[in-house]
Amino acid sequence: LTQFFNDKRLKLSGIIFGEIQISTIKNNFDLDVDVTLKKGKYMDEPFDEMIVSCFYKDGILHLDDISMTREGSLGINASGIVPVSNNNKEKIKIALESNFYNMPLKFVHRFIPDFYKVDGAATGTIYLSGSPKKTKFSYDIKIEKALFDLIQLGSVFSKGKYDGSKLFIELAESKLNDGSIISSGVVPINFNIGSENFGSLFEDDSIDFMVNANLSNLPFLSSYISDLDSASGDFEIQLNLYGKAGAIKRSGNVNIKEGTIYTL
């Protein structure tokens, strides 16, 4: 059935049980879904079981339970209210809570393919509020085997909030075998779920991001500099990123003790 939908976010596969009820009144329709899928895939992510229990009425999507599990390795659950249409007279706001365990970030990346490549297994909670055009949320997440772009970040813990135009990162801490990286700051990025430019930076707004690191090598440099094989030593780094997102400026200090650089 989902082959009739052009939106890949609505495509599912698996053995389905349950019922779907659709009723129409004039130009409006109501939808009531209570189904369970077994041994399927959603956005190329395999699952053992997916439960979808929700109803749509007057432009509002009421999520009683949406969950996806893979035994011993994955658990995702969401419930709440999401306004889908701008026609609802009461101007209902988003009220959505999502909990997840070992959720692959590559699964999330399929929803925002133009964003930086991310990977790892995330466990935590996100609370969404606001509206589709001005979405707000707070988060508390731990990621194992984290990857951002070309950089391996090891075990990452982060918490913060989003106000519809800026992501306030209260803390982002990365622990690796070779040291640790601690960062915080403000990033002007579009995470409004109703926007066509979801995942892009607001280039006319300003970024203010601070990074402190203590490392025995520099993996984030060797990933980007083709002639640099590796670097070892005792590195203490303070880096500040600031200015317009379309023209970021950098300043900071790097202290190196007993350092060695290996080139190709």
C-alpha cells in the first residue's frame, strides 16, 4: 500500500496486522490507525516489530504509540500531538516525547541527507514543542561509536535545547582512547520540522562555539589533511568558532608537548 505514497518517510514493509479506518466529511478526512508490523523495514532500517497507533482529525495527528524494536539491539518510541495542517482553528502546539535505545544515527541521517554525515548508536530522550514552522525541543543523548563527517568521536554525551532558530548546546563531551573533547555554544541551524531547508545553517545569523580538548593525537586533522598521516604527543587545544555562519572565524591556542608529526 505504501507504494502509492511519494514521500519515502511514509513507506513501510513487513507483515501487517490490525485495522485502518478512513472517514470523509466534505473536503476533510479523519484517519484512525491501529496496526502492528512484523519483520519489516522502515527507511532501510530493519525491525522485528513496529506498532503504529494514532488518529488524525482536524489537521492534528495524535500519536498514542509509535514504536520500532529489533530484539536486543534497537528500541524507538514516540507519543504526543503534532499539528500537520495550518487549518486547525485552535492552533494546537507540538507536544511530543521520544525515547530511544541504540538508535542508529545513520537512520536519522536518511531523513536529512544533505546534513553532515553522522553515525553511531544513540540512547536518550527528546521533548518537542512549538510548531512545525518554529519547532522547539530539549534533548539528553549519549552516543556510542559516534561519527561526525570524517571524525571519529568515540563515546559522546550531549544535552541542550533548540528555540526555533538556534541550537543551544549546554554540553557536548567526547571521550576517546586518546583523550577527551568538551564543547558548548550556540549554533544557528534550521531544525524546524515543517521547513524545506531542515538541517541547514542560517548563514546570516552568528555562531558562538567553544571547544577544549586534551588529546594524544589529532584524528580530526589527519582526516582532512591529505599529507598528514598522524600526530602524537600531548596536545591541549582551545578553539572558538564565531561570526556569521556563512563566514565562520576561528581563534584559539594549541599547546604541544613532545609532539611528533608523521607525513605521507
